[in-house]
Amino acid sequence: MEAKILFNSEAISEKLSIGWGFSCLVNKCVLFDTGEKDEYLFNNIANMEIDISRIKTVVISHDHWDHIGGLWKLLEQQKGIKVYSCPNFNSEFKKKVEQSQGILIESDKFVEIEKNIFVTGEIKGTYKGEYMPEQALVIKTKKGISIITGCSHPGIIKMLKKINNEFPQELIYSVFGGFHLMDEDNRYIENIAEQFREMKIKKAGPTHCSGKEAEGIFKEKYGNNFITLKSGQILDI
């Protein structure tokens, strides 16, 4: 199965837009997050020759601006898309999805949304002292399971342990996305990276809110199994 990075802070080509936020397309039909601006997302969709008519499902990790920016134009162009949210996303987001003729699905538990593609459902987290619900995307393949995160506000290890409980016999092949470590010191980040190794996670790709320090520490520990994530990149998971 493949995952295409549609939006991030770096790109493989000058034709592709970059910025703050994240977006990834899995198996050509499930879009995870939508970046900060619709113009950026749709520029990349055009340049990567993505057929948006094949996108039937959108999973939003959490309802921050840098993960929902491209959603509204997508819903405008593709009526009736399923949008997986957490039950405690803000009411304005939910109302806007419904007004845009999206099919809002509030996921509070693990559920398979396409064959071998799952959402974790709402995981409790905090951001700036306030409650922050978030969910991750999980893909099961012959290589094991791959986990895509938006910002990991609940804590990346907490999220991984929840997923591991659902797939206790499965190898975690890869984990990539936002780990939200940019405000943490190096000792804390190294401890997180070491826990990744203890969990036998084969490949790791911190990006977005993970911070450059985390990217450097994970790259040192993972070597050739470090995943660099840029707009336009295609991952074989």
C-alpha cells in the first residue's frame, strides 16, 4: 500500500507548495488531514496528478487550522465525502462539515474505515492547558502496521500503546507524522526515541510539530530506517 505526502514544510519539487501543517493520501482514497490552506493543498494535488474523485474518505486528526485548511474546498468539489472526526471536536467544525454536505462520522473507538485502514477514535490529550481530542490513522499491510499522526497532542507513546493493544501480534512497521516534540528538551526526545526502539518500531518519521531536534535525534538512532517526509514523496508501506 502507498502513502503520498500531499503537504508538509518541505517538498521534492519547487512546483509543490510548502507550509505549516500536514496531509497524506493513503491508497488513493483516504485523505489524512489537509494542511493549512486549500490553495496549497490543491496546487500539490494538481502537480502530483491526484484524482480527487477517488477520495471517498477524509480523516481529520484534530481540529486545528493547520490540519483542516484544505478540507472545505475538497468538500465543495466532492459532495458526500465521509469525514471522520472525534466526538469532542468543536461544534463550529462539525456544523461546517454538515453545511458543506460532508458526511460527518464521529469516531470514539477503533474502527475499520476501508479494508485494512483504521482510525483509532478519540484519544484524550491536552494543548495549552485545554482538552484536545485527537485520532490517528492505522494501516495494516504484509509489512506490519503503519501509523500516521497529525500532532500527537495526547502523547505519541500513549497513542502507540493504544494502537498496540488493538494489534498485539503485529509488528509496527512505521510511524510518521507530527510527534509534537518541538518544545521538549533533548533528553526527553531521546527517551521517546528509545521507547520507539524498545517497541521494535522499524521505521520512524517525525515531522511538522516534532521539531528539528527530534528529527535529528531520530535520524541518528534510526539511520537508514529514518523516514524523511516531503510534499510529493511516495512511501511504500
